[in-house]
Amino acid sequence: MSTDQQPDLKDRPARLTVGVVGAGRVGPALAASLQLAGHRPVAVSGVSDASRRRAARLLPDVPLVPPAEVLQRADLVLLTVPDDTLPGLVTGLAETGAVRPGQLLVHTSGRYGARVLDPALRVGALPLALHPAMTFTGTPVDVQRLAGCSFGVTAPDELRLAAEALVIEMGGEPEWIAEENRPLYHAALALGSNHLVTLVAQSMELLRTAGVEAPDRMLGPLLGAALDNALRSGDAALTGPVARGDAGTVAAHITELRKHAPQTVAGYLAMARATADRALAHGLLKPELAEDLLGVLAGGDGDAR
């Protein structure tokens, strides 16, 4: 974006008053980031004690008010509520007259694009979907982590520049996602991020059972290198007994998991099969070794019954 452009809504948002509906982990952090860019948070809604504490920590002196009052006070409203709550919230705000013409309504759901805001669009609001591809903690560190964070951006064409400018002001990197691709986009992020947490937590539990006193210290360098290699090289980064076709080692894993952590067996088998399929497809797993390996994985399923 050229530095000599005028800061009108078509290319760069002017200084805006900002409101947050839903003081979970995301909303206060985004509002605090917008504040650093020169915008002014003026109102937050939150019900639980935890949400009130987050708002007080990240947005001190910003009043807590009901959602309708947030919309009365703010030019830009962040709707940071759970996915399943969002459609009903938008419809309710539009039907009760809380939405003002010309008001920027931004939701942060990964699942939805801009169409979920259609009830507000029909009464004159300007709809934006800005989803930060990051895990939030609900602490001030989130504001720092937004630097360089990718945002999935969906908006009407005439608001695209404004949406991207807001992301850049928060320190993020806009990535345009078509409306029809939002569910797939969100599934991809959940597959990589949410399931990673489960895998790491299970791995730490198993290491503790094996007698490792500091599993986090042991896993940190290993997982950091694996993630870096995977991001750089994709399937070429695959290593380990499945990619090598070490059927005997995999069989030993299944036996030990069944003995010490039977709840992890199904996940291990599913991931091992997926890994074997990808290793075969990319020429990493030799076909003559794959037969025994896949037999072990099929037998592991049968033995688990």
C-alpha cells in the first residue's frame, strides 16, 4: 500500500473507536493491538469472571457494558464469540436495532466468512471476517505474538483493502480466503494446531511414565526441529520407524501403548497409517517393507478389540 494514499475507509481505516463483544481470549488482545496502532477501545462486554479479568488486564479503564451498548459506542466492533454463538448474536443485534449503518462489524471465527454477517449488512453495517491463525492465551503475550501472524481475511470486494489494512495495523499478514473455502481453511488449521496439542500432551505423559523427569525439555528441541523441517520440506521431512518400514519396532510400540496407555492406541494406529500412506506415495517407504508394516497396523486394530 502506498504511503502517500489518504487514510479513508477505502484503503486505510481512519482512527476508530473500538468495541469488543465477547471478552474471551481473542477479543481483548485484538483490541489492545488496535490501540497500539492508534485506535481507541471504548467498550467491552463480558459475562464470566475470567472474561472480566482478561478485559481488565489487556484493556484497563475500558468500561464493561452490555453488547448493545458496545455497538452504540464503537465505530468498529469485534464479535469474538464461539462459532456456534455467532449467527444468533448477529441476527439478534440486527433485529433489535443495535447495528448502525456504516459500522464496521468484524468477526474472528475461522469457520465463517462474511455471509454470516448478512443480517447486519442488510441494515447497513460493513462486514469483515478476520481470523488470526494463532492460539491465544488470554494474556498480554498474545499482543506480541500477533506480529507476523497470518489472518484469514474474507470481505466484500469493496472492503477488501480496509480489511487488509486493519490486519496490517495489528501487525498481522493478511491471507485472502474465498467465502466457500472458509470451512476447509478452518479444518486445515484445526488438524495442524489442535491435534498437535493432543499429540504433544500424550507424548509428555508417556515419557513421564517411562521415567523421564523433564519431558518438555526432552521434546522441545526434537519437536521444534520436526516442525521446522516439516514446514520447509513437507513429506520429505518424514523420519522414524513407519517411514523406514520397521514393522517390528511399530509392533513393539503398539504392545507397550496397549499395556501402559490403551487410550492412545487408536490415535497411534490412525497416525501411523496416515504416515505410511504418505511415505509410500512419496517414495520414502519401500513397497517391499510396507506389506509387513501395514499388516502390523491392521493387526494392532484387531488386537485392541
